[in-house]
Amino acid sequence: MPMATTSRRLLMLAPLGLAAAGGAGFYAMLRGMGTGSYDPKGVPSVLVGKPAPAFVLPALDEAGVPGLEDAALRDLPAPVLVNFWASWCVPCIVEHPQLMTLAREGVPVFGINYKDKPADAAAFLARRGNPFLRLGRDEPGRVAIDWGVYGVPETYVLDRKGIIRWRWPGPVTPEVLQQDIRPLLRRHA
């Protein structure tokens, strides 16, 4: 058999091999979901177990609370939540009542307003309430990149020493609040 024919046959089989590999990966993912070993929301964060990256963000003046910097996340009286959000973010509307509940209960909630217009962010908080003790504006999104944020909303729990203990990509729902955040707050109190 000539070499050109063999090369052509191998080239024709390449898509079949890629399809088989993709199918095997999909099957493994489905099996993992069935056994609970695969978490589709489980986007890892290299920051868990480490202090927050260095940053300084200006305040959203209309919110009436100070801006936010990494120094404010160390040597705390209690664990805190750091929430990345934006006024244009629909899931941020979904999670906002849970953040308001935590704030009313005395849990420190710090906010980072991501790639938003200050007037829009201020209107969002005026309409829905302001759960944030401190709120920084990250208009260019640079701080979010340093934190490894994939999209808003994204929430982090930091212990009293400022070590990131948990990350949640997506809205904080009542279930996430009860099953994940409250136990973490108790554990790191």
C-alpha cells in the first residue's frame, strides 16, 4: 500500500478519533454528575486558602460608605463576605435579598461594583437597599481579574485574618445561604 494512501486514511480517521475522545469525556462528566464527584459550577479558585490580593478601590460616593482596599479585609472581628456585582447583572438582582438579610443580621458584607456606571450602581442600591459596609468601584475590572472573577455575581467568604475560605460563582440563593454561607460563617467566627 502506498504511503500517501495510508496517510490519507489516517487523516480521514482523525475526526472519528476526536469524536470518540469527546464522547468519552462527556460520558465521564455524566458519570461524575451521577456519583456527585463532578460539580458543573466547580470552577476552581487559586485564591482559596490565601489572603486577598492587594488592591485599593474608590468609594461609590452616592452609597455613603467608604471604598474598599485589601487592608480592610485583615484582622476583622468576624468573617466577611466580599461580593462582586453590577447594576446590569440580572443574577445580582436575584441574590440581593440574601445580601440584605445577611447585612440586617450583622454579617459584614463588602461590595465591589464591577464595570458599572456610578449613577447606575447608585440607582440600583437606592431601589433595592444597600447591604454593603464598604463598597469599592472596579470600573476597569482590574481587581476582579486579580481575584480570578469569571463573571458577576461572585461571592467570597474571608475569615477574620482575611484568608479567602470559599468562593461562589453565581447568585447567592436562599439554598446557598443556608447550606454553604451560614455554616462557613459559624466555622470561621
